[in-house]
Amino acid sequence: MEDVHLAVIGAGQAGLATAWAANRRGVRPLVLEAADRPGGSWPHYYDSLALFSPARFSSLPGHAMPGDPERYPGRDEVVDYLRDYAARLDADLRCGKRVVRVDRDGDVFVLATADGSRVRAAAVVAATGGFARPHRPALPGLEGFTGTVLHAAEYRSPEPFAGQRVVVVGGGNSGVQIAAELARVARVSLATRAPVAWANQRPLGRDVHWWLVRSGLDAAPVRRVWERGPVLVNDDGRYRGAFASGNPDRRELFTRLEGGKAVWDDGTVEEVDTVLLATGYRPALDYLSPTGALDSHGRPPHRGGISAAVPGLGYVGLEFQRSFSSATLRGVGRDARHVVRRLLAGARR
């Protein structure tokens, strides 16, 4: 069985930032990626996805995203950037290696992959994000809905929904973006529990991320503030304009689904073809269960990305791991440096 100092699970933005942080400390990590190429979940997002942060604030450490720093890169640009970034790293990057189980063997970890290979590691960073575990809330009648139900993780483009009645559930950036795109070919409602909270994308001529970084809020440990407040949707006017047209419209979340119909809070009942859930993701970490790292809900108790349950185990890319931007391209590098420094210090004791 092969022995390594640091194993990183996942070669998306979080895993690649972790490998860079390890390089900075003189360690060449082993990076195990389930897909046949690096890039994490980015190649699987919907075709028209565009970042809500400009390229200037959407780069991993050590290599800026090329091109106009004020533009908002699309999905394929991000994929190309991540693959170029991976090629620049001093890492043993192995694709097609899905980690299916991690065990403890004394003071080390044993990682098993789907193809039967096994590796021992003194320290492990789980950087697999949540795309493989889309959150499907328990909405009234959803299980018995006779139309189509899909998650945003399964959405690619609007053409298959032409002429349909579609309800998008979830008022974050992705839900708004998908609803506006679908409205070009379908009759669409965005169903949310609270009104959409619009945020000016460029206040006083500067992108909102410029203000977040300059003010320090981008890196501040303000989880409770952000969680208690409304979900903000960054907009330069396009999406508000789309909703002002009446298609898409925004409605209170339906009371229930009955067969192929939605029952709205005003008592209106109408046929619906598709319910699309833009309801986020949960950490995809089932492979860590044998270590005892997860609680009864499958969540990883941690302090700033360092496991609170298992020594030598860390995380990068969790939402609100250390700050508002922890799960973003601009935030994972900061968290990766912190986690790698702590883990490597512990592994040398």
C-alpha cells in the first residue's frame, strides 16, 4: 500500500487551492479526483451560468484568471481556468479515482477508491463540495407530484422546457438566473418564502465584491449575520427587469402540490409541468462515515475547517467554513492556507 504525507480528495476549486497551499509549505500532495479531468462540479453546471463576481475576485491563489479583470466569466471559462491551474501545480493528481471510503488505522488514514486501490495518508483534506448531494426539501406534495421534478444540478438549458408551465423553487442567485432564462421559452414563476432581496451589483460604480473585500466583510467570520439576513441576489438591473415584465413572476411558495397541480396561497390551483428546485446543496462527505467524522445528520463538526472529531482531518470549500466567501473561488485559497498549515503542523508532531 502506498504512503503519502497529505491526501486531498477532490480536484475542484477547493482541492486545487489546497494543493497550492501544500506546495507553499514544501509538500507535494496526492490529489484524488473522481472525474476524468480536474474541475470539480464546474463542468456539470448549466450552460449559461455566469459568475456573480468579476474575474478580479474569482481567482485562486498564485494564478489570476486571464482576460479583462472586470468581466463576469462564464462556466466554460472557469473550467478552462481550473484545468490550467491544475497543470501548474506540483501535485500527484490522479483522475478517475473516486474515493468511496476513508478509515482510520492508528494515527493514519486509509483511503479506498472505487477501482480498488488504497492509499495511506498522514493527513487528509476533504474538498469535495456538495454538487453530488443536492438538497431536496420536503415540500408538501412533492413526493406525489406527477409532473417533472428536477434539481438545478440537473438543469442545463431552457430548450427542453419550451411551452411548459414551470415553477422554480428558491430565491438565490441560481434560482433567479435560471427562472429568467427559462422565461424566454416557458411560463415561469419563482416560488420563495420571502421576497427576493435585490443587491446592486455595482454600487457607486464598483462591483459589490470590491466593497466586500475593501471593507473586510468578505473574510469576516459573520456566519450568523448572513444566515439570519435575507439571501441577496446580485443584479445589474437585468433580472429585476425580467421580473418586472411579469414572466417570470415571483410568488409565495405554493401551499402544496396535488397530482400535477400547484395550490397557491391565495387558493388558486393550476397545472404545472415542471418543478425545478434551486435549493442548494449539502456537503457530500459520506465516504468519511467510517472515521466518525460526521454527526447524525451527516454534517462535519469542525473549527475553521479542522475536524472537531478526528485528528489529522480537514475540510476546504464548506459554506461559511471561516467566512462569507469560504465556498467561493476567491475564498477557498484563504481557507486552504489555514487548514494546510494546521494539519501539517499536527502531522509533524
